Amino acid sequence: MSFVQALVHPEDLVALVKFKFLGGAESVTPRVNLSTLDKPLQVCYQLLKRTSRSFAVVIQALDEELRDAVCLFYLVLRALDTVEDDMTITSAEKIPLLKKFHEFLDDPTWSYSKSSCKDGVVLERFPVISNEYRRLKPAFRDVIKDITARMGAGFCIYLEKEVSTLADWDEYCHFAAGLVGVGLSQLFAASGLEDVSVATSTELSNSMGLFLQKTNIIRDYLEDVNDNRHFWPREVWSQYAPNIGDFRKREMSAPAVACLNHLITNALSHVPDVIAYLSQLKNQSIFNFCAIPQVMAIATLARCYNNHNVFTGVVKIRKGEACSMMMESTNMEKTVEIFNERILELGGKITVTDPSASITLSSVQNALVLCHSSLQQKGTEASVKPTLKIQLPAVRLDHEDRVGLYRLRSSRKESRRSLLLSPLLSWTVCLLAVTYQYWGLYLPVQLKDSL
């Protein structure tokens, strides 16, 4: 299906073919040969793939010792999060489980089989996970146990407390994802692959998590509301509707989009910290691991901004886009260029009628200046201007800026598109697409699993 979609977006075809057939996937996200691992550790990686296809890919690309620690860190927190997510577990049972969850890491027999969540398997197989956890070196174990305890305590707070203010939203996202960022930074430093300064930059680590979590919360509005789960802060949504579920109504489309844009503007405040954090990383596998989710997040926010489809379905970036960004975000310069491009895309959607327009514009301009400055420091010629000629409340664009905003393509993407105009290459790509669609069963398993 991804190849069929790419026919409508020619620039995606080259990225998909390169990623799937020409070694792009293996160069960015090499896979673990499970047969070389002990059987219990094999089970852990199988659980990882089963519970998170996207994180399974980037985790397996990490260097060996750190890779196993991060895999187990993810599985432990996935198990904890599954308890928190399970609406069939009563608060009377759930709160003690969350508070004591870190203690189960030292209990070789503890498991939980009553979860109705799709990821409940990590609770059922927890003895396997905890056994591998106890085999890690003490520095890794200490980080995982500490973050698990803090996250469990934080989840207990928001079982009984509404996400009411923006401060609450930051705090909830800290417990759900900011702590993950903090813990990962500590694991990076404990592995010796990154400086200790990475572990002590807790504010930057926290922002990395908040940026991802806020993006997910914004994008997943419909799924969460339909499940009677509310993570958008009342302080914001109450400005636009009497009830958060009202945004699903057709007649509420204008206030729904205004609220959406308000929250996306808030999420953009973390972009400077994200860029600052990534710029301090030295290990290639760690950089890829951290950069890929962040560029996916900024692309998702750009796609969601001013987009009413958030309230009628799921807004996603195309697989071709995702492949392209994964292959490109392997160094700081290219990662900043992606941020630059996606922030411009978002800025091109700002309208005078949006209540948050002036604040959004300011955030966009600040982020563009930061990207421009970063590219100049790296000796890279910035492909866009650091500021936009937008004036509010009139929100007027001159012709040059309008073209720049609505036809965002960096020079390398323009080159790929021009290349695709070659009839021979176009037919070759189409033939590969047909081959993948109709004879995919005969392709090597590793190739078919690239996405």
C-alpha cells in the first residue's frame, strides 16, 4: 500500500525503494540477529517487536550492551504503562500495583494475567523480563528501577487528578515520557558511549520526552476521547468548548481546530531544547535513536496543525516521508534541515483568524532562527531565510514568502523529484512497486520487515 500511495507523491518513491531494496533500512536501523542471543533475551526482543514496532527498530540499532539495557527499560515501562492504561483494573487494585511496580523487578515470580490491554503479554511474561533485568550491570539496573518507581508514583497522582492546567500537562507528560528521556540519558552515560554531561542535562532530557508525548496526545485526540480518556488540559480546551468531546461535532470544527493549534503552539516551545540535546550527542547509534523519533514528531505536528482530520480520524505522515527522514536524520545538519523544513510547513498554515496566531508565529520564527544559526555554525548554507515576512493581525505574505511556505522542498528533494521525471526511472520504480505488491511473499523476511 505504501508504494501505491507513493505514486501520488513522486518524491516518496525513491525513498521507499532505497529504504526497502537498496540497503537504506539496514544502514540506519540494523537488525539484531536473535539466533545469537540466549533464549530468554530472544523472548524479550520478540516482546519488544510485538509491543512497539517503531521503537523496536531504533532500539535494535544501538550498540550491544546499551541495546539490551534500553530494550529491557522499554519493556519494564511498557508493562507499567499497561497497568496504568488498563481501564478494567479498579483504582483500588491499580494504585498499589503502580506504587510497588519497581519492587517486582527483584521478584523472579511476579506476573499479572488479568490485563485486558493488547500489550498485556508483557505483564504475563514479566518473569522473563525481570530475570534479564537482574543480569544487567548495576549502573543500568539502578537507573531502570529509579525511573520505574518515579513513573509509577506519578501515574498514581493522575489517576485521581485531572490534567487541568498547562502546568499539569507538563507534569503528566514528565511522568509519562520526560522521565523516559531522563532515564535514557543516564543509560547513555552509564554505557560510556556519551559524556556524563548528557545525564546531568535533565531539563533537556525532559523536553525530549515532553515533545514526543505532547505530539502523541495531540494526534490521538479521537482515540483517547472515544475511550473516555482525556489528556488535553482543561485550561486550554475549555476556552473553545464546554466539553472536550464536543470537538467531534461537525458544527464545532472551527473551535476544535483553534484548540488544536493552541496545543501545537505549546509543543513547539520544546524545539530549542530538542535541538540543544541532539547537538551534544557523539555516538552515532545513540544520535540515530534519539533523532528519528524527534523528526517524526515535528513532521506530525506540521501535518496536524490547522487540520480538522485530527478530530475525524488519525493523521499520519506517509511511509515514504518516514523512510526519507529516517535515512536523512543521521547527523545534526540534516536533522536541523528537516526541522527547518517542517517548521516552515507549519508556519505556512498560520491564519489571521486563529486565536493563537501571533504566539504561533513567534514560536515558528524563533525556531527558524535557531535552525538557521545551527546550520551556520556547522558551516551549512541555510536553504531558507531565518525569519518570515508575516505581519499579524493582518497575516500578510509577499509573493516570495508564500511560494516559499507552500512549496517547501529543499534542494536535495528537488533533485530527487527532477530525477523521477526520467521515464526510464519511473517505469523501473513502478515495476519494483508491482513486484513488492504482488510477489512480496517471495521476498526475504528481513526485507519485508523493513517497515
